[in-house]
Amino acid sequence: MTLTSSPPARTAAAPPTHRGARSRRNLRAWAYASPTAALVLVFFVVPVGLVVVMSGSDWPLLAGNRGVNLPDNYADVVDHRLFWPAIWFTLKYTVVATVLLIGLGLGLAFLVQEASRWRAFLRTTFLLPTALGLASASLLFYAMYSPQVGPIAPLLDRLGVTDGVVSPLGTPTGALWSTVILIVWRFAGFYMLLLLVGLQSIPGDVYEAARIDGASKGQIFRGITLPLLRPSLALSTIMCVTGSLLAFDQFYILTKGGPDSSTMTVVQLVYNLAFESKRNLGMAAALSVIVLVALVVINAAQLRALRGTDSDTRAARGTRAVAR
């Protein structure tokens, strides 16, 4: 007698998703996202669209739109005597501020992480300047740099750095470094916090394994800390570069672009074209569009250069580097 195997039982097919339920879920998702979408539309998309229209129009400050004049605004901006000096100064300031802020922020993050005593005090001390607004901090440093009421100008005179009690803001080099000191004081604690979060996310087992293998502190830093800290470094660098390229408040309050327009940033030039020298919103909008395109390109290049792989690949790469 031959036994025949019964055919395998078929599993019941899942019931089709109800279209009404899916539609309700989609509507609920749109309802949650609509307030943010409305804010982005009103405060970003519409202003950017208006700036693009203004950049191609003859639009004096007090006369309104007089019609299309594309590409005259862009040509006039590029031919402006302060266009290239402002770009060069902005790039120079961005490089100096980024190197100092990221380097000092990383050093402070290591100090706070490794400190066995006074850890809470150190964190509070380094983070305290970030509670002060940039405009308020600029006014504070403006008073400190003042030859009449500030302590810094008399101190520099006693040390022989300056010939007489003069403001550090009176020379192009002094104005640049005086502003950089303000920015480092104001933002070093913020970048310390960003990098400290990245450092604390690195597993301690990786360090322990490297020490057991006989890796030195320099090898551990190059092979483990830097690769695993790459996302935090990328975020900090992008934020620092973007903020430095858009610098306005500190220079407007401290130097007004002086002396002799030597500290004129690109954003200051936008303000100058719109409300002071030219009073031409079309030229200011054209320069704003150029700045926006440059920011997109620079940020895309930074993301491409600083983009890291997933954490497992980075950890394996760091372990191999230490082993070598």
C-alpha cells in the first residue's frame, strides 16, 4: 500500500490593506507635517523666491520694482570695488575661526572628559559664554577694547605692544584678531559640547582592546578617536564654516567694516549695498543669490569630503590601523 503525502497546507493570504485606513494615515501624517511645512514655505521658500526676483530687477530701496534688468545687477556686484576684498577677507576669517574653534573645542572636550575633579565646574565655565547673545557679547568686547573705558588698550600700552593707549580695532590685523578672540570666547564651549558628545559615544571596549595590544596614545588618537569622531567633526566643521561665511553681527558692532573697509564681510556688503552706499535692493539681492549658491556648493563639498562610513566599518578600520 502506497502512502501519498498530502499537499502542504497553504497559509491564508494576508487581507489587503484597507484603502480608507491608509488614506486616513496619510492625512494624519500631512496634518502633523503641515505646520512645519507652512513655516518653511512662509519664512524660507517665499523670501528666497522674492530675493531671486529682486536680483534680476531694477529695484531701488525707496522706488520699488522698475522692471527686469537681468543680468545688470550681477555684473554691477562683481565689478564693485569691495566685492573681491570682501570675499577674500571672509574666506580668511572663516579659515582662522574654524581652525581655532574646532581645535580648541576638541581640546576642551578632552579636558572635560578626562578631568576627574571639577568636571561639572569646568563644563559650566566653558559653556557659560554661550548663554550670552552674539550682539551682547560684541557690545561687551567693544567696551573692553575702548581706549577710554576698557582695560585692554592700557594693558597693551604697558606691555609695549602698542604705541600709546589706542584701540586694538584701529588696524586691519588688530581688528581681525580682536574679533576672532570674541568669537572663540563665545563659541568654543558650544563646539566643546558637540565634540564631547561624540567622544562619549565611543565605546570604552575599543580603547581597552587597543591598550591591551600595546597601542600608544598617539596611535589610539589617530586610529580610533579621529575615525569614530568623524560625524561630530563633520557637523562641527559645517556649522562653523557656514556661520563664519555669514558673519555680520560681530563685525558690524565692533568695526563697521573698518578700518578702511578692511574687515568688510560679504554679508556686510549685502547690507551696505541695500541700505547705505547704493541703496539698491536689486544689487544686494544679486549678491545674496551668489552667497546662497556658494554656500550650497561649499556645504556639498564638505559633506562629500567629511562623509563617514557606518560605525562598524569605522571601528574595524580604526582597529586595523592600531594593530598595524
